[in-house]
Amino acid sequence: MTKPATNPSSKLPADDTPEGFANDVSTKAVHAGEARQKPGNSITDPIFCASTYTFEDTQSIIDFIEQKQQREEYGRYGNPGERVVEQKLAALEGGEDAVLYSSGMAALVGLLMSKLSACDEVIFFDECYHRSREFCTKHMSRFGVVTRQVRACDYDAMEAAITPHTRMLISESPTNPHLSCVDLEQFADIGRRHGVETLIDATLATPYNLRPINAGVDYVLHSATKYLGGHNDLLAGVVVGTKENMESVRNLRGIMGAVNGPQNVYLLSRGLKTFELRMQRHNENGLRVAQFLENHPRVEQVYYPGLDSHPHHQIAKQTMRGYGGLVTFLVKDADWRATANVVDAVKIPRIAPSLGGVESLIEQPLVMSYYECTPEQRSEYGIYDNMIRLSCGIENPDDLIADLSQALELS
């Protein structure tokens, strides 16, 4: 009997699936972290709308403190539903512990604030979410933290930039919006040899497509607003790592108060139930749309790691189960206005920031995120006038392709 492919949507035989991927993603997404019998015998975890939690008597407070009991005290330090989701996300990522935040940026800020002090240095690969770069260069610098940026996936440059003050190496994988893919083992090895912690923002990949912890990376960050929540209806962020590493992160979150609300925690838990099913469709749609665009006469270049033409296709093929729903492309011989006409002509994708939801979204990075930058800055960041970023949702891929075809021909 022939063994079926692990991921039918990728159109790859089972032997091409990278090692380190469990086959029980859906089982973990549905059940991990949850008690079999829940309060009220409900099949779903209840929503705890409580700002504070009561104690029976004074001795119970003392027992809670001395015995380090796993129960709630005050809403800023945690919520029962939140702990369920954290355990679920840690299980999906293959980590020991996860700390949930009110947004992806809150997660990044919380991690860096808990790990860095004055005169410390961090090194970024330069293809990254612009707000991540802004926080480090404009705000952490006010507290004496130095940020160094090197060309994405230039491991020699990253290693050469390390000094005795370097405390963390940071990258996305795939990066936004160019979808460059990091050699995670090489990235982690650089940090390990120099005694520097490593962080991968795997928002675009998700735990379904990429497992940085298995490669030796210390921390994995996600904007759970995106694929993990999956429905464009919540904000959340998470950091995953070892229990030891996450202790200081959790403690600082309790002080800063960057916690999520109980309704959002419920929405995230609910969204995760269909995580694997959605990711299979996102992977299928992303690949099919990228292949269509690559062969369209009005498209100059497509950035998608599932294509043979992508400079990091081989490393993506070796380390990723699928390539996600985000596709970036350049419109041939178009200025920014002609490019905007393509964006305006589509009928299915909505014009909006963000990605990873069931609805397709489209944007022109120059306008949406870099409008106030100078042309020189945009050139430095690789943001071109004719660039479009498309987040493929879970609609029918033939409909998405037909819509893009009419938009490219009409505009």
C-alpha cells in the first residue's frame, strides 16, 4: 500500500515532508490544554469574565503563595481560559511554555523588555515588520539598547555584527513582505556558539508550517491575530519557549498588564479548533495564486517560497510543511498609481492591513505601511512602487485567480 501524502494541499509526496512535524496538529489544536470534564460539563471552556478571584480564608492565600498553586489571583496575572490557550499554543509549537499577550507587538515588546538592559545590543535581519524595527530603533534606543541591522539571511554578516554586548538575534521567517526564509539551524547555531539568545517571529509560517524550536531557536513569537485566530476578529500575540526562559517574561507581563480580554481568549481558542484545516487551504491557495501570477505577462516578479524561482525555495522545502497564504508580487512596468489601480480593481480581496484570516486581503505596502517614508528609505527596505501584498484567505482558489486575472487585465 502506498503511504498517503502528509499534506495533500502541498502536492508533495510524504517523503518530502520535513522531519519534526507531528501528524496530530488538529488533535492538539482541538484538545491540548483542556480538561476532559469542564465546569458545568460544557464541551467548550467557559469564558471567565472576572477581574479578580476570591479566596475562602486567609490560610488559603498563604497556601497559594507558599505552595505556588496553579490558580488565579487577579486578572492582570492570568485567566483560566488564557491558561488553556497558552498550553494549547505551547503544544502546537513544541515548546514547554507560552505567554499570551494582547497583540503581537505587545508580545515582542514584552519579550525584549524582559530580556534587555541598558547597553545591550540586538541584531535584526533587515526584512521585518516595520513596527518591530521602529520599536527597537526609536524606543529601545531611548533606554540605551543598541539595534544593529544586517541583510536578511546573511549569516556571516550577522555573526560578524555580534559583540560582547549582544543579547539577542532576531528574524522573521518567512519575512514580511519578501518571504525570505531563514536557515533555522544555522541561525540557532550562531546564537548558541556565541551565547546569544535567538528569536524567530514565525507569524507568516505558523506552527503548522514551521518548527523553530525543533531547530534549536530559543523563542518563537506569533501575532495570533493572524493565522492562529484566523477570522480577522481578534488581536493577540504569544511567545513560546522553555519554562525557565519564560518565567521572567510572564512576570513582567503581570506588571505591564499587556493581557488579553476573556472574550478574545475565547475567540482565539475557538479559531484554533479549525487551525489545521484552514492552513491546508491557505497553503493550497497561496501556491496556486503564486503559480498563476508567476506566469502572468503583467507580473514582473513573485515572492513566494513555494516557487522554484524564489531564492530561498530549497531551504523552505527542507524546513516547511507548506508555504502559507501570503503572496507578494510586482506589477510589470507600473508606477505606484497603476499598481493602485490593480488593487482597486479586485472584487474578492478587501483592501486592508493584516493577513491570515479566512477573508483574502490585499494592500500596496508603499501606501499602507511606508507612505510617510522617503523614497530612499523605501528603497533601503525593498519596498517598491509596483509591489502588492496579497493574503489569500480560504475562498475558492479558482475564484481568486479569476478575480486577479480580470484586475490585471482591466487596470
